[in-house]
Amino acid sequence: MLEKVEVDSLFAARINDVPRSFIREILKVALQPDMISFAGGLPNKDLFPKDELRAATEKVFDRYGDETLQYSSTEGFLPLREYISQRYKQKNNLDVPVERILITSGSQQGLDLLGKVLLNERDSLVIEEPGYLGAIQAFSIYQPEFFSVPVGKNGMDESALERALAKKIPKLIYAVPNFQNPSGISYPEQNRRNIAALLQGKPTLLVEDDPYGDLRFHGAAKPSFYELIEGNTILLGSFSKVIVPGFRLGWIVAPKDITSKLIVAKQAADLHTTHFTQSIIHQYLTDNDLDQHIDRITEVYGRQQRAMIEAIATFFPSDIIHTRPEGGMFLWAELPREYSAQRLFDLAVAKNVVFVPGDPFYIGKTDTNTLRLNFSCVDELAINTGIKRLGRAVTELLHHDHKLGVEGSNEN
């Protein structure tokens, strides 16, 4: 058996500083009896179209037989790519050529492929603060230099982005402009146009990740960066939040030269995404009205979001602030500046409720005062009960630390 020092010497340097998924660790706690979880980034399993997917699977077997179980093209199932192209045109008025669509094993693989193709060690990469921890984890493997740019109710901080662009031209900007994970905020239209103007003529690619864009409860859709600066934009999309996550189906839309390199990288990674699940999803989309299904999801998520906001107003101290998303699956809360969400997490677990403290969504910050709350996979009754428990934990934290005169070392 190898000694630990020998085992450590086997690892590539690039893997040593990549953080474990904190949420995956929290989910173990969430499985405890009577625990109410606001931690997961999970769609509501009760809304999965199980019967329709079963029918689609039977049709695929009947119509395609052995063909659907065979190896397939790296680019992906052509009829599915054609559907994606047509939907971009119908829903967003975007002209997305089929040949620029690459099917991936979830949009997470898209992030990995982009890192492989575009990032060298110490390349500059702008990421939102707070930002999607899956992107932080995926890109960290390629050892870029991260520049964190704050996002808030007014979108991405344009002054901070301008400073980052002046300091060192970034190769990539990663953004989730619709119902951002973790904050739930959406970039206003003028903010998008200002960002596009800043990038005009620069050799910087903006990766627009949009897994939640269809999950809108109210308000009007905003233009895609692909519409504003097509030549600088890479799109990531996914069926995980609107159909099922277990099929692991996503896609990348990139400029032609980049797409050709992404295809090579995907061939080296897994040859192609599973042809079988691509065929089933395409059959489901052919036989069913996706927008009708999405309307059902957004009706439920909208109710659950309102239930959470109402419960927060009832059970949280008044000095806790939070976002009010127009869609998606998350809202973001802030404790008073000197208090730690990680300390709150420990108090909350003792009261059988969990959430995600803000730390994993930042680069180089710890003991922050922020937290993410997921409302998509908890019904209204459980939301009310869970927020009541969490409110007690918040009150205990604020009262206890105030009594002790704790000033904290919050960096956020």
C-alpha cells in the first residue's frame, strides 16, 4: 500500500487547489430525518414529465431500434440541434446556425470544454461576485487568474468591470445574467448594453450561461448578449432545469473557429453525449408543448418564491435584506455586515434546517455574511416551517453575538 507522501506525488498540480463542492457536502446533512433543506440547486422532481418521457422512450425504441444505442456524432443528434436552433429563433429572435451548436453532457461539461480550449495557466478570467460555484470549480482546474466583479440589483458593476478590463484584458467573462445563481438577480437591459459597449472591439469572450432563463414568474425578458455582441458571446444552455437534470443534456453555441476546437476537446473527453437520451428528449419535444410544461413549472416556483418571501417577512429580523427574483430557483440574503453565515449554518442545523452559506460563491473570501436559499424543491408548508426555524437561528445569532460584543472579521 502506498504511503501518503507517495500518493500525493501522483496528483497533477492543477487538481490540488480545486475546491470540493461545498453543496455536495451539505446535501449529506440535508438527508437527516426531519431536516428541511434550502441548500440544493435542484429542480422540483414532482414536476418531471415522467409519463411523457416514458412514452417518448418507447417510441424511440420502436422507431430507431438498435440505431439509438450505437455510437453517434460528436456534434450531437442533428434533429435535436435543429430544434434548439429553431427555438432560439422563435423565443429570442436569435439566428443560431445549427453547425455552431454542440451538444454536451450538461452545461457543466460545457464549462470544462471551454476551459480546456481557451484557458492557459494565469490567463485572466472575470467571474461574478457572488458567482456560480460550479463555474469556479470547473475553471479552477485550468489555473486562471480570477478577477471578481460584484453583481447586484443593477447587474454587473460596470466600473469594476472597466477596471478589470484596464488592468489586464481578460480572455473570458463568465456571467449568468438571468436569475443568477446564487443571487437570483437579473441584469437590467441598460446594464447589458453598457457591458456590451465595454467589450466592443476587445478580444474578450463573454460566456452567457442561461439555465434559468425560461423560469420567469413576472417581468419582461431582457436581450441576450448574443444579440448585443454576437462575435464576443458564447452561449451555454441546458434541459436540466426545464425537463430533467438526470439526462445530463446541455449545449454550447460558439463562434465557428471555437466550435471546431470544442469538438476536438469533446472527442478527447467522451466521444459524444449519449445518443439514447438525446433521442428521447427530441421525441419528447416533438410530441409535447415545452412552453406549456414550463408554464406549469413557473406557476409552482412562483408560488414557492412568494411563500418564502412572505415567511421571511414574518419570521426574520427586519435588518436581514434579500433579493426578490423575477424567476429562477434562488434568492440571496444578507446578515448585518459583522455576522457570519457559517456561524448561522451551525445554529440552523441544530434546528433541522439547512442553507448554503455564501463562502463557496466567492474567490478568496471566507466568513461572509451572505447565504443562498433555494425555493424550487420545497413546498409552501415546508418553506414556512423551515424559514420559521431559520428565523429563530438568525435571532439567536444576532442576540448571542450582540451580547458578547462580537465584532467579527467579515470581509464581504
